Amino acid sequence: MGWIDLVGWAGSAILVISLLQTRVLRLRLINLIGSLVLLVFNTVIQVWPMVGLNAVLCLINIYFLWRLISERHDDAAYTVLQVGPQDAYLRHVLHVHRADIARYNPGFDADLPDDVVPFLVQRGDETVGVVLVRDAGGGTAEVMLDWVTPRHRDFSPGEFVYRQSGLFRERGFERVLSPAGMKDPYYSRIGFRPHGERWVLEV
């Protein structure tokens, strides 16, 4: 097997890997790399229909990557909706995604007390996250759950919720305390500071 065959197989493998991604941005980026590799491969072996196909795929991926990245910090991309702790749709979301929620929030209990205030993070008509908050007193909002769907974890719904939505300030809170025991927290990237084993943000 020559080096050019290895290039072809590598490009095909990269395309397959891209289709296994749950995160939209990552899928588009890996798919673009695979399409570029196959574009070079098919140009070298002069299979022109495949050259055309991969050139078009590259352009499509570049376009969608540009859109995704340009909307990454767009305030208008997200909306936060308050619902009740026993809201049927909220219960459905928590049930459907219970395994993924438990993976990042191992101590989370889906049996919500009445003093928890739930918020659904929406992108258009799609629910992209759930934030559960309770008043811990002293102007502190304690986050009980901060969860985002896998396909939107490369984006910034958390940045919108905590820094741009005015959600906490409008309700009289002065600071936000991150969930206890959350795995792989992202809070340092959006202005939180360490607070023992948790993170805190002044709002």
C-alpha cells in the first residue's frame, strides 16, 4: 500500500469519526479536515467527481463553522424561561437526559424541593440546557444543577445565563455559587473565581 492510499484511508476514517461526534462544532471541524484530506487524495489520483464532491463539502463545512462561531457569543441566540419545579416538560427533560446529567452532576437528585427555581435555556424552540437555582440567603443564588446538552457544549449558553441575561441581578442576587461536586466545571472561562471546592461569581 502506497502513501497515497494511506492518505485516502485516513481521510475516510476522519469522516467516519466526525459522524460519531455529538457536539455540532466539533463535528463540522473534523468533517472539514476529512473532506480536505480526501480532496487532496482524489486530486492526486484524478477522480474528478470526488474532487468536486469534497470541494463542495469543504465549502458547506466552512459556511456552517462560520455561522456557529459567529453566533457563539450572540446574546440573541438564547432565551431563559422560568418554569415550576414540577413542570411536566422540565421533568421530561430531566428524565430523558438523566444519564448525562448524572455523569457531570453525580450528586444531583431529580426529586426537586419546592424552593428550587428552574430555568430552561432555549435556542429558538430547542431546549439546550437546564439551570436549577435556590436562594441560599445573604444575596447568594446557589445553583443546584447547571446542565447543557452535549451538542451545545462547545458554545456559550452558560456565559449568557450568568453574565448577559440579567437573570440573577433582576431577582436581587449579588453572587452566584456553582453546584457542589460538578465534574469538569467551565466557570473559570466565564469570570467565576474559586471558592473552596466550588466557584462564585459576583453579579
